[in-house]
Amino acid sequence: MELIKKSGLEIEISRHRLQIERIQPIVNDMLNEGFNFSTTELKDLRDGCKLLYKQAEDMARKDTSRIKALFRRNKDYEDTITHLRGVINSKTSELYTILRSGSLRPLDVGAYEVENGNVILSPAWLNQKEEEYTIQPTDSRIQAEELVQNVKKAIDELNAFVSDNPYFGLGFGSIKDDRRCLCRLTENGEFYIEKENYEYI
């Protein structure tokens, strides 16, 4: 039995690849604001922003530490943290929309990595999808394949057997096929033999 590739892999990859150019501006904006922004932060942006909010606090604290007057430092800190949290919330909303979160077929944030500031498809995710869309041989699947091939061979031989007989349309047909045959498959998947048709052989 050979490896079987399920349909839909290229569509799934393409769905995610098409959104790279929409996610890239989010990464650019976060980097321009001074955030350290890698794959971890991209996932955090989708999953509650705990790391990013902590980073924003650290950035605001560092940015205002040079101010000696406490009231000015506190005011500057609040202004900075409010701005940075606003950026995080805005980019969270944008990413939510791009990934179609909440829809029947949302995109997987794990499909993306940020490498040197550039959004790419994750090699690990691609490998995972490749495995997910590949049916591997097992003993049971090999046996099933052999049984299916045996049935196909028998049907082909039966059809070939009556192919020169003008009284038959097929050797093996379906219940909805009006042509004369020797056996049929019913709508319920049952095997039915047309014994009286042996007369025409």
C-alpha cells in the first residue's frame, strides 16, 4: 500500500499563506512601537496578551525611569502604558479578524512564525499538516486495500466476461441501472444476484 494524500492540503496551506501579507503590518507596527516581537509574541497576541502587557509595563517603566519628579514620572508612565496597551488591543483586534477567529474555519496562529521581523509559514506547522493529510499504511489498511482490489478485479472480470454478449449491459451493475447484468448492488449496499439472467449466457 502506498501513502495516500488526502485532498485539501494545498487549500489549507494556501488559506494561511494568503494572510501573511496582512499579518506582516501588525508585526511591523509592534516592532516600530519598540516591542520585542517574535513568534512567541504573535501567539501571545492571539492568546490573551499576558506577555505583551508585561512587556508594555517594563517598557513604560524603563522609559520613565529617567524622570526625577515623581508626579511627572507617574503621569508619563500612565500615558505611556495607556498608549502601549491601546496598540496591543488594536493589533489583537486586527489579528482576530485576519485569523477569522470565531468562524467555522478559523486560521491557526501556530501556522506562522516571525523570523527576523518577517512573517513566514512555520516549517513545523507545514510538517504537521503534511502528516495530518497523509494516510500511513497499517496492517488493517493494507488488508482493506487488498480486499478492495480483489473486489475490483472480480467486477472487471465479470464485466469482461459479458462484454461480447449482446444481451448484457454489464456483468455487475447498480440497482438503478436498467441494463441487464448478472448481479447488482442495492441502495442499502446489499449484493443481489440476477439468477434468471443466466439464461442469456
